[in-house]
Amino acid sequence: MDVALQIVINSLVAGSLYSLAAAGFTLIFGVLRVAHFAHGDVAMVGAYVALAVVALWGGQASVGTMAVGLGAGIVASMAVGVLVERWTYRPLRGAPAMQILIAAIAVARLLQSILQMTAGSSIQMFPIAQQAPLVIGGARITPVQLTVLGVSALLFTGLYFLINRTHLGAQIRAVADNPALARVQGIPVERVTMVVFACSSALAAVAGVLQGLVINIHPAMGFVLVLKAFAAVVLGGLGSIPGAIIGAFALGLFENVGAWYTSGIWKEPIAYLVLLLMLLIKPSGLLGRSTGEEVKL
Amino acid sequence: MTEGGRPLLEVDQVKKAFGGLQALQGVSFTVPRGAIFGLIGPNGSGKSTLFNIISGFYKADGGRVLLEGRPIHGLAPDVVARLGLVRTFQLARPMKSLTVYENLLLAARRQPGETPWGALFLPQSRWTPPAAAARAEELLALTGLDRVRHQSTAQLSFGQQKLLALAAAVMVEPVILLLDEPMAGVNPTLARRLRETILTLREQGLTFLIVEHDMEFIMGISDYICVLDHGVKIAEGTPVEVQQNQQVIDAYLGRAEIG
Amino acid sequence: MSVFLHFLNTVLIFALLATGLNLVAGTGGMLNLSHAALAGVGAYTAVLLVMKAQWPWLAAFLAGGLLAAITGLVIGAVTLRLRGDYFALATLGFGVVAHALFNNWISLTRGPMGIPGVPAPSLLGLTLRSPAAQAAYIAVVLALAFLTARRLARSPWGRALRAIRDDQFAALALGKPALRFKVEAITIAGFFAGLAGAAQGFYIRFIDPQQFGLNLMISILVAVLFGGLGNYWGSLLGALMYVGLQHALSYIGLPPHLVGSGQQAILSVILLLLMIFRPKGLLPEPPLTRPAKAGEAG
């Protein structure tokens, strides 16, 4: 029973990280119809900037320095995200999907290599105090892991309100639904797109920093993270934020259950296997509406 | 309706819905061999949907389509084409990286050069069967595209593209040709050429099912007409009969023609 | 001289990889992101057959190509019904899964430690140990691949593949079985990828999963896109550019640990600029037949 509970806890933590990334990814996909493969690397930029800021104080990081670091990381990610939109996706608006896909991958690799050149290739973590885990029903969870769950829950609530209860959210939904129509209705599509990128990148930064807290970070992880986000999104239904979140938690569950059964060896490719299977069996995801692919003309 | 023997194409109670919208509510008609059969109806009547179902690009929700007695509903579009039912598209769709002549040869059947083995191990002279090259020549002459045979299809006028599409479709050796609004957007000279080509091909034994909005053209060329409105067949018969049908007049012909 | 020979061998192997990918992505219009993994399949197959099963080198070499081809066939058959960008992602997924297999099937592949001590190729009783000898046989393989790809691209088969690339629905309407052509293209390309991977293994005398991952995949892609989709001279050019860049960066004195990421950064920028300004690459795809005869219009 404790094993099951531990798996659940690990899945929730992993799922929270993935869902932060997946939610941002879906926001961008909804508005631009673009798979933003640099998203994970944007997250890593935020994480590394946070790390650098925290290192300014030296020694162990306190809640205060972490908060400052996080703030810096969020700003950095937002800047990078907006630049990517401006210089990559905007010039390619209307281009064939493959061209955009390759460009997105190129940007992702560019960010990754810049990180590697400036921050090095070693695995890093935030220098926080050793955590004494709380024991709940035979399973363990550290305060930091609890923080991850709490922060994610908070952010999703905020995201929900933003999308569904604000004027900006209405504009975002309009653009996601039909950009041409939204433009005709007077909605500043370019500005809304920029805001969406900024918000998504902020979420990504949080995901990156949280990952640096509970696991570790490494420049190559950006691509891994975005592929997992993509797997979550495909699993939950392309274009649906709740679907992306559910998909992310499901992915976390699959990973941890799979890791337990195979003693960790096959944990890494599970996300890709899930992605592969979903693409082959039901590309519209578990929750998504049919993409209309059967209507071929 | 049938002139001795089995009709060439039978459409039997075909149904199709998109989400909540019922596009076709059980449409049936038959096309006799050697006929020119017109399919008309206002926009949204389900003509294109029906076309796509017959040619294998959509799957029907119910009903059957029989070609020479053989069920073809549910088969892939390329299979349907090879069985003898070939369609054109409203927007011509030429292959941009090919010339006119290459576009015709592309459509030829049973080319030894179209397998990797044949491409690699047969000499270039054996890649295309002489009969195919000869047929291409005939069609180039028939459509008047002879003069532009080495031009890239991207450089053709819209009407020329439609002539090319028709010729390419014929290269596939069909028994029936489905033409999707062949006259749309074509200037009068080329329209006349298209009309003549269709009639010549019919003399050569081809059957036609044509969707059109150009009333003068379709009433003038068809042996039979079927009228659709909101996914339902509201009339069927010779052009004269259909033009005198009150329901058709109310639904379609009476109103100003919507493009 | 040995620097030059090393440069040459690397270019030849890379050009072989690029030629195969060009057939699939250029002429065929399919972004098969498992191409590098197929090279890995070829490498592991050939090396293991020689070292563990004592197969004669040539047979093992060809078997590497064959197994990679079959893998490509299976991947293609399964993923080709997906829309273009989903197809790319699915093949990316396959590539990652293959990488995981190489890494984790330790009993067979020794996982991340790789397989050292790969023997030199031996052909007709001669051991091709020197770089010059290796360059010779790889050049022959490359020449064959180049001629094969070009002939295929110019043939009715290639014409059908291009048509399917340009407008699959129109090609289907003309009775062309699109899936069959595409699977054939991936299979043939897979064969050359496998040979290239094997050649690399026998040249470096060491193989590990890292060699055949996403890094290689993107590099080959950049080379093909740079040279020109559908232009096979372009793939040679792209290979030259890629390897040249690699050598240039070490030459100008960049510290070794920065060379890899520096190269990656520059290649990414090149790729991005290509996508924005010249998505089809530098050299255009050659037409199928000779241009208009004298006296014809256009």
C-alpha cells in the first residue's frame, strides 16, 4: 500500500511539473497553432538565470533568495519567449507546418547550445537545505515537493481565472478560436499573441525552477521537458488546457508506474512511447475533439 | 433509366453527417453507361460531399456505391481510381514541379519505371509503355495543350489547368469521369474547348458525372440531370423534365444563380 | 595528410547519410526524424555480426543496411498515414525509443559504454586499415548511393513520389498508391542510412548510442536543407559545409568543450535562417526532363 501511495505522490509531483509546461505549451498551440518546441529550453533559461541569481548570495538558498531567483528567471524566460515569437514564428506565419516545425526545433537547439556554452554541461540543482521528508501513510514527501504541488495548484487556479474571467482571457479565447475573425472584431491579435507567449514562458520558468528544486536541471533537459509536455498535450487532447493538465498527470503516473515495474530502466522513453502510441492510435487525444482529420478535403 | 444491361454507376441511399449537420440524407440515382449525367443543386446541397464519397475521399455513414455492379464505397481513393472511376477537382490541382507532358505521363497506368526495380534496372527507354506516350499525344492534340507541352503547369492559365486535369484523368483509363465544376472560372474560348473535349471523349466511350453551376452548359450537355437540395434528391430526369419540375424551380432555378 | 583523410572520410560518411535523407525528405517530402537512428541500427547490426557472430565483413555490412531498411519500412508503414508534422514527431519518437534500446539493452549493446575495438573492414582478403583504404570503399558506396538516388528521382517512380509530395490528394485521385511509394522511399533511404552507420562504426572503430541520437539527426537535416531539397549534389555540398564547420571551429582555437555546442549553435542559426529565407535550400531541385527543346514555347 505504501508503494502505491509513494507512486501516487511521485506521480503528482512529476505531473505538476509536466502540467506547468504542458499548459503553457497548449496556450501557445491554441493561439498560434504552432508546436513551440523551444518551450522546454525557455524553461531551462529561466531555471539557469534563477540559479545564477541565487548563487550571488552564496551558500544555501533561503525562501527569500529563491523567490528573487524565481522572479529573475520568470523575467528572463518571458523575454526569451517573446523574442522567439517575434523572430521565429511571426516571420513564418502562414508557412507550411513542416517549415515551422523545423524552425521551432532549430530555436530549441540554439537556446540549448547557448545554455551549454554559458552554464556548462553539468547537472545542477538549487542549493537548498537537506529536506526532512514528511511521512504520510508509509510514503514520503518533502516540503519542497509539497511546495511544487501547492505552487502548481495556485498557478492553475490563476490561469483558469485569467482565461475564463478576464477580458484578456476572452480575447485569447477568441484568437484561439478564429484568428481572422478576432482580427476583424478589432482584437489586437499580435499583442494578444505576445501576451500569451509571455504568460506561457512565465509558467515555463516556474516549471524549470521547480524542476531544479526537486530533481535537477541540465541544458539538454529542455528538449526532454518539451517532448513530455507534447506527450501530455497529445494524451489529453490538443488545444485543451484541462486536457493538457490531465494528460500531464497521466504521463507522470505512467512514468512512475513504469519505472517501478522495470526498476527505472525504461522510465526515460515512457513519455515517447506514450506519445508514439497516442499519435498512432488517437491523435486527437483522450479528451480532445476530433481534429477533423477524416474530412480530407 | 438503364439502357440495356447494368448501369455503370449506382448510388444507393448514401448518407453522410458532419457533426450535427446531415449533409446527405439518403441519395440514390444511377448513371447509365455512355451517358453524361449532371448533378446540380444550390450551394450546401451536398453535391461536393456526394462527389467525395463516390470517389473515395470521404466515408459515407450509410448506403452503397456500385461501379459496374461492384461495391466501391469505403475503398481508398486511389483504389477507386484504378478501378475506373476518376475525378477531377474544382481547383484543378496541377503538379507544380512537372511540365504539362510529364503531368500526363504521370497519370498513365502500368508503367514499368514506376517501381524502384524498374527505375533502377530497366533502361530509360523502357520506363514508359509506348501506348501511354501515344495516348498522351492524342490528348495533347485533343485539348489543344500541344503547344504548351513543355511548360511548367504552374505557368498555365486556369482554363488550361482544367483541360490538363481532364486529360490527366483520361490517362488513368477510366470508365467514368467525375468532373467537379469543370466550367468554373474558365474563359469562354477554353470553355468551348472543354465542352468539345468532353463530347469527343463520350464518343470514345467514356461516361461522365458532372457537378456544375453553369446552367446553360449542364442543361445543354447532359442526357440526365439529378437535382439535390439540402442533402435530398428533389428531382431526376432529362434536362427538359427537370427544368419544368416545380420543386426544382422553387428551390433553385427560380432564384438568381448563386455562383 | 592524415588530417585531410580524416576530413575526407567524415565528409564521405556524412554525405551518404545526407543523400539517403534527401531521398526521403527532399524528393519525398517526408521529414523522417528517425534517419539517424536507422544509421544506428545499421551500425550495431554490422558491428555485432562481425564481432559476435564472426560474419565476413561484407555480409555484415550489407546486413546492416538491410536491417536498417526493414526497420525503416516498419516505421514508415506505421507512421505514414499521419499528417506531415505528426509524422515527423512520430518518427522522432521512434528515434528516441531506438536510442533508449541501444542504451538499455546492455547485454547486447553494452549500453552507454558502447562497443570499442571494432575491427577494420576486410574485403577480398585485404584489411582496409588505413584511412585511405577506408575512404576508397566508402567513396564507392557513396557513388552508388548518389547515382541510385538521382536515377530514382528522375524516373517515373521519382515523378510519382514528387507528385505525392506536391499534392497527395491529386496523386491519389490519379490512382497512385501514395503509401506504397512513400514506404519504398523510406526503405531505400533506410538502407543507405544503415550502410552509413556501419561505415562510421568501422571507421571510428567504436560505436555508442550517443553517436546516433538527435544531434546527428539534426546535423544531417541541416546538411540536406542547406544543400537543397531534392538536389543530390546539394547533399554533398551540405556534408562539406557541416564537416567543414566542425573542423573550422576546432581550427580557430575554440576550447574543446565549446566546440560541440558552438557548432550546434551555428548550425541552429543556419537552420533557422534557411527556414525563414530559403526553406528549400541553396540548390534547386532539378527538373525531371531536359528543358524545352529549341522552338518550343516556355
